[in-house]
Amino acid sequence: MKDKPLTLKVRTLETAAFAPFGQVLCWRPKDHVRRNFAASLFSDRAGAKPNLRVQRTQPTALPHHVTLIERHRHSSQMFAPLSGDPFFVVVFPSDKNGSPLLKDGRAFRAGGDQAINYNVDVWHHSFMAAERPGTFLMLRWEDGMPADEEFLELKAPIRIEG
């Protein structure tokens, strides 16, 4: 008998639920407050430079099967939707040896008025627009070396569903 594939159900992105993985940055029309140090931006390599990138991505339909995840061991990574559209976030904690704990993964739907900042060493799927093509601002420190990012192909896909 074949094992049932791992499935993660998408939940609404909330600050407390995302806290083990990073920070949620929110802005809403009623919020006219300046928030200094809203995210834990980090790099542990003196030669790495901040890479502020604008990237457009097509929407991802659910269910979606995750087959490749990534992490950044030396830098935080922030995503903010410039287009103001919702997006999906899929994250996995690391064990003490740095391997992803797939069964402890989470899938979130972020609103267009939210951004996320991944902590160092958090495994995650690449970002995904939810309904329409999305334009995102990304910030990560890079020095052009392979250690900028690490990819892991999963032995079995993980199903993400709404």
C-alpha cells in the first residue's frame, strides 16, 4: 500500500502563526504609523551586498505540488507585493542538522497588504502569486557564491491545497 502524500492546507497569514519562520509586515489604509525595524534583516557575510529585486510571477493554481524548496543560510529574505495582490507562502522549519522538517511545514495565503521576511535558514517554496500575475519586491544579501541559496529537490511532492 502506497503512503498518502503529505498535504498542507492553506491558512490565512497571521503574525503569530508565521513567527517561527520570520516576520509579517502589514500596511492598511487606516494605518498611518511609521514602523521602524519592522523586520529582522540579516546577513552574516561582510562581502555580501543587498540585492533589491523586482520580479513578476504568474499565478499558481491550487492544488499545487511542491517538488523543490530552498533556503538561505546567510541572509534573511523579504518579499513584498508591489501589485497589491494576494500570494502564497510555503515554509518549513529546519532540524538541528539543517534538514527541513517537512511534516511541520505550513502554507499561508498572504493579503496584498502584507509582506513577509524569512528568517535565516528557513526552508521555503519560491513565492507564488495567488489570483493574478503579481509583481514583488525582494531583498536578500548576496555575494555571487553558491552559498547565496541552497535548493533541495524533494523525494516526494507535497500537495498544497486551499
